[in-house]
Amino acid sequence: MQLSYLNEPSVLYNLNYRYNQDMIYTKAGPVLVAVNPFKEVPLYGNRYIEAYRKRSNESPHVYAIADTAIREMIRDEVNQSIIISGESGAGKTETAKIAMQYLAALGGGSGIEYEILKTNPILEAFGNAKTLRNDNSSRFGKLIEIHFSESGKISGAQIQTFLLEKSRVVQCAEGERSYHIFYQLCAGASPALKEKLNLTSAHEYKYLGQSNCYSINGVDDAERFHTVKEALDIVHVSKEDQESVFAMLAAVLWLGNVSFTVIDNENHVEPVADESLSTVANLIGCTINELTLTLSKRNMRVRNDTIVQKLTLPQAIDARDALAKSIYSCLFDWLVEQINKSLAVGKRRTGRSISILDIYGFESFDKNSFEQFCINYANERLQQHFNRHLFKLEQEEYIQDGIDWTRVDFEDNQDCLSLFEKKPLGLLSLLDEESTFPNGTDLTLANKLKQHLHSNSCFRGDKGKLFTVVHYAGEVTYETTGFLEKNRDLLHSDSIQLLSSCSCLLPQAFASSMLIQSEKPVVGPLYKAGGADSQRLSVATKFKSQLFQLMQRLGNTTPHFIRCIKPNNIQSPGVYEQGLVLQQLRCCGVLEVVRISRSGFPTRMSHQKFSRRYGFLLVENIADKDTLSVSVAILHQFNILPEMYQVGYTKLFFRTGQIGVLEDTRNRTLHGILRVQSSFRGYQARCRLKELKMGISILQSFVRGEKIRKEFAELRRRHRAAATIQSQVKSKIARKQYKGIADASVLIQSVIRGWLVRRCSGDIGWLKSGGTKTNESGEVLVKASVLSELQRRVLKAEAALREKEEENDILQQRLQQYENRWSEYETKMKSMEEIWQKQMRSLQSSLSIAKKSLAVEDSARNSDASVNASDATDWDSSSNQFRSQTSNGGGPRLQPMSAGLSVIGRLAEEFEQRAQVFGDDAKFLVEVKSGQVEANLNPDRELRRLKQMFETWKKDYGGRLRETKLILSKLGSEESSGSMEKVKRKWWGRRNSTRY
């Protein structure tokens, strides 16, 4: 709120102008002022959440408060709290849901944030109701503590509730409603559930019909009931437990319909045995007799004796209502416990949390009772926390740290708090004291308060049961009617015993919880009414203890305040009542907050923390400087004006917005450092990854190669084995099938032929014998027709037989043709084999003759060598295989002849090997052709290929023989022996005549 003149008219005008523009949020220093628009405004959703997360939108908003809280929690490592206050109907519940929505969006990711948001429909249904000033008034207080992990993500939550208004279960004012869940159950329950719970419409129940208000404009109770059921599923409340919850709600409604009848002259009563009584007993799991005794009698234990006291009509009604209130209160506490289990199971907490306080606002009605008394006391305590944080502590800290400061006066509510809390003459102490007296009444309580507190400036006694308290928000007149009963909150031991004996699990759990509460010690004298009810703490004492714990918890957090303002009392959009708004602004101290914010320093930080957080931003070296010098150097480097900060003894104090400049610079610097680090680490990681990938690729190639080789070897072995097995199996199957078909054909033919012959011969014999015995024309005609039919069948069978015989002849001819072809093929193969054998023998003989001739030539050459010692014989240089050299002594050398013999030997060895190979291949193909061996090949094509190979080899082999001949002939031409020449000529002539 930036106004040139700060006064009440300017503030009111500014709020009115913004309200008419649907800008319902206004920032008054550190406090956010939220004016209830009583309509939907387009200020929420993912687009706005993203804008405030990126800080691109600077307008005041609940999102901005929640964003500040989560950022300060992470930055300062201090728990935060968002305190939402205001009158009833100012929009506190909706504001709390909006803040939770933003925190869930920023800290989401684990799924727990969805469960936290879904607790709102459950708590609103069971804890909110329609009042004269608010259609969705919270009749209890709640503190939602959301826990975060180190990374800023939501890791769990816990909900704490305060002072549920139990009296609303059994009593409602005109125009108000009881808790929403009763109307939602009656409107939205399925037919099967209604039948099981014996539910009827809301008009049939006395607890709901007192106010003559059953609906809310624009609210569909049936649809809300389905939303509640979905939320119960999300927070892991089982279907069985949900049915038990609905059964307890129905039992409370039917308890209100239980009526009583007088049974004697002393006005003692007992419940009427009607549908209401039996339905309640069935729903909670007890017998009708047990329920009747609990509602009509009371067992009182005096020393060792037990006295049974019958109840009058007012006592019986109080016992019935007390049982209904206790069941609903225990059911509400049980639901909160189940929600906390769902939000906390398996969630790791780090100690960082943001608490959202949504507690009932200040209330002032025409008739104010015990509930308004406690609610307004809680608001007084919250107002003091607000004052201490924004006024007292703020100014005290300025003075202690020695900075220039002009003190701002504000209205303190410590006197009013002392009126409530002072001992032994405070409102709460006197209320507890009067509650312990058995003869205490509401009138004696009022008189006692007037007697002891008449001198207090914040208290004023009125006539009868009325008294007035001057609160920070104005004067409120209370009526003590029902104060003592509600403060005692009595539930007799008979009712607890009834619940513990029920067969249903929930009433048993309620009884256990109440017994645990009854074991707590009581301050002051005991209320001697007998049973377990005298052992319980008063409601005011428990509420005061809860409130002190709440204040202690909030005192350990950094608070963020949201003040909700109700613009009118008719809950209508667009209506702005300046008097009502001004009263609320005065009550919450908005103007004083603005003055302190303008003249104060809301941001402060110790010298050590400031230098540690921003010292690295300095350009010069700061290693040898103290923290104060470092802090001043940082301020000078960033040109922060002297009037925007103050240097205290231990801390630095900044005006609004100054620390943001340093924080933005720090974030940018850290972001740049992180980018450099990430780039370098990324480069290192990529290098390591490249090396690893290369090594892995090499290793994979070796492994895959070895694996493929093994697989191929195995596949080849299996393929060969499969081919062999297939050939054997197929041949066996074919032979077996052929034999079976042939045998079956012969058998069928023989049977048919025999049957035909027997049938034909039998009919003819019957005809002959029958013709001689009868002379009737009808019988002769019948037998003649039978005979013609038989003859036709015989002819048909003979024709079919002839066809089969013809087919058999054709098959025999084909088989004979195949056999002839096979015999011809075998003959050709044999002749070819004989030709090959002849050629082989001819080659062998030629080789043997060549060997012999060479041996003869060698012997003749040796004999001539003694005469012609000086002659030398040379091999032909073109062959490059045989050479001779003359020795110095002129003697002959025998190496050429031995080389020739070795060449002839190799040729002969090759001939034998090739002959063996060709013979084996030809034999294998003959076996395949004959069917003795199964193989996946064409024997005819393979035989032709084998013949070509043989011809090729024969041609090559002949060429090599001719080369050998030329070498040997040149060697023999140099010799002078005539006999040797004749022998060679004779051998080569025979060799040339040989045909392959």
C-alpha cells in the first residue's frame, strides 16, 4: 500500500477502489489484506502460479506470501508460518486452501501434495457448518504443518485441530445448519447405503430440523458427498472404515429421534421402543436392552456399593445428547488421526516446515455462549502474537541494536488477556472453579464473575446471566447459560461402558480414547458426581493448554500474516460497507502496521551471516578482514543508499526490497558457477563415456564373434544330423505308408468282391426258392424289382472294379517303366565304372612301364659313364626342374635321373588318390540314386558335374605327362646308347597310343 497520505479515508478509498476492480489483495507492509469478493475471481490457476514462481508478477497475492515463505525457509533454514485471521465469513478457509495449492504446486512431485489438498473436503464436511454470517463457517481451528525435504519437495504433513463445536450436533439456531456431512449423507448416499443405514431425508431428523434450514444456495450436497468419498479413498480410508463412519453419522441422527415416556409418579422415564431406538442399537452394534438402560438409568458407585439411579426426562435428554456429541467428536478426532497417518507414513522429515493456521475468527452474535467465549479468547491470543511480532519485538530489537528509530504507539491487548488468564481471579480460573462444585449453576457463575472482576477495565457485569468483555475488536456480551455444562463436557461411565461393549470397532475405539482422557489428572477438587466423568479435564483448561502450545510453536517460526476482511454482512458480491471494513482494519491494526513498515527495517541479518552469504561477491580480497568490514564493503560495492539500511551492533537492518538486489546478484553468480562446473563435468563425463563405449565395443565384438562361431558350428552339426535323421525317417515313413496303402487296398478289394459275390448268389437263390412256392403277382413283382436293383449294383461294382484294375494296370506300367529306367541307369553306371576302371588300369600300366624304362636307362647310363668320363649331361633349361653340372674331375652325375624318378612317383601317387576320390563319389551317388542313402541333392546333376571334373583333371594330367615326356626325351637324346634309344622310342610310342 503506497499512499502519499496515510490516514483512514485514504486506506478505505484504496481498498474500495481495488475491490471494485476485482483486485481483492492489498499489501499493507508485511501484512496481506484480503477482501472477500463473495464470488469467483480470475486470479488463480497454473498460469498465476507460474508467474509468481518466476516472480514475473509483483501484485499482492496469497501466492506471493506462500512463495516468500518457501524461499525464506530454504534460504534461512528457519520454519515458517502463515497466520490467517479475520472475522467469521471473511474468507479464511478459502485463503488457506489457496496457500496450500501454491505450496503443493511448488513442492509437488512425490504425490503427497495431492493427498494434502484432498484433506480440505473432508475437514470442511465434518468441521464446517452454515451460520448466520457465513455459509461455510469453520467450527473448529486447524494448524496444517507441511514438512519439506532438503530439495524443497513436500515430504509429509500433520494436522492439529482445536475445540470442535460439539453443541452444534444437537442444537442449531434458526437459519443455521448443523455440520455439512449430515445433509450430504442424506442427499448423496446410494440406495443400497440408505437401506443399510435406514436413512431418510434430512427433514425427518430432529437434530437437523430445529433450524428449518436444510440447504445452501448454489451448493449441491449430493455432489459434495461424492467428493468427500473420493477424498477418503485418496487418504487411504478403507471402504469398510468409510461404511463404519457413515453408520456412526446415521446413529447420531437417529439418536436425536429417540423419545422418552414417563413410567412412574416420580417422572422417571425410559426410551420408547420404536424404530429410532432399534436403528441406533443396530448401527453401533449393541442390544436394545443395553441402550435402553444407558439412556434411562445411571449406575453410581459409592465406596464399595453401586447405586442405580433412574433418570428424569431432562436428565435422559442430556444423557442422549451427551452420547451423540461424544460419538461425533470422537469420530472427528479419529478421522484427523487417520489423515495424519496417511500423510506421515513413510515420509522422511528434515525439520523444515511451513505451518498454515486457519482458526475461527472473532465472533459477536446477538446471543453469545461458551463457544464464542473460547473463540474470542483464541483470537485475543493470536492478536497479541501479531502485536508482539510487528510492534513489541520489532521496536525492542531496534532499540537493543542501537539504530535510529522513532517509536510507534499501538494498542496492546494484554489487559484483556490478563482478564482471561489471571490466577486465581481470571475468567478461566473462576469458570473451572465453579464447574467443580456439584451445586454450581450458570447464575452462580455469573454472580461470581461480577463479584471478583467488577474492578477490571475490560469486564462489565450486566443483569442476570449476562456479562460483557471489552475485546480488541470490540465489546461482546456473553450469556452464561450452558457454560458449566459445556465446560464439564460430562459423559457418564455408563455411556463409555456401552460404547466399549459394542460389536463395531469404531465405538470401541471411541471408548478407549475417552478412557485414556479420563486418566489425566485434574487440577482442583474433584466433581463428586460419580463415575468416570469426574476425572476429566475441563474444556476450557484443555483449550488453554492447546492454545499455549500453538503459540509456542508459532513463536519458533517466521510468521507471515494474512488479514481477511469481510466487506458486508449480507454475503453479497460488489457491496462495500465502509464502516464494517474500518472496524476490522482498526481491530487488526493495519494502519499501525503500515507506519512501522514505512519507518522500519523489516529485513535484518547478522554480520556473520551477511558476510558469509554475500562475501564471495566482493572483487577485493577479504580473507584478513572482520565480518563488519566485509558487510560494509559489500554495501558500498553495490551502491546501497545509506538511508536504505542501518548498521546495528550485531545485525544489519534493511528497508523493504533492498536485500532482493543482493539476492538476485548472488543467484546469478551461483548460477554461472554452476553452469561452468556442469559444463566441465559434462566434458569429463563424455570423455569417460567415449572410452568406455570404445572398450565395450571391442569387448562386445570379441564376445559376439566367439559366440557366433560356436553357434555356427553347433548349427552346422545339428543341420547335418537333422538331414541324416530326416532322410532315414522320411524313407521309413514312405515305405510304411506305401505298404499300408497296398495292404489296405488288397483287403478292401477282397472284402468288396466277396460281399458282392455272396450278396448276388444269395438273392438269386432266394428268388428261385420263392418263385416255386407262391403264385401271387405282387410278390413276383417285388422280387423282380429287387433282382433288377441287385443286378444294377453288381454292374456298377464291376465297372468300379474295372476302373480300379485299369488304374492298377497304369500304375504297374509306370512302376515297370521306372524299373526299366533304373536298370538302364544302373547299366550305364556300371559301364561307365568299367570304362573308368579300364582307364585307371591303363594309366597304372603306363606308369609302371615308364618306371621300368627309366630304370633301364639309368643302368645303361651308368655303364656308359665309365667310358665317357668327360661327357656331361644337361637338362633342358625350359623345364626348370632338372639340371646337371660337370665336376672338376670330369665324372658323370646321376641327379637328373633320380629327379625324373621322383616326378614320375608323384604323378603316380596323384593318380591313385584321384582314382580313389572319383570312385568313392561315384559309389555314393549310385547309392543315393538307388535310395539306399538319403541326401538333399540331385544325383543326376551331381553325376554330370563329377564327369566334368574327371574330364578336366584328365586333360590337366595328360598335359603334365607330356611335359615330363619332353624333359625325358631331351635327356635321352644326348645319350649315345642305341639300345637305350630303342627302349625309349618303344615306350613313348606305346604311351602315345594310349587313350584316356
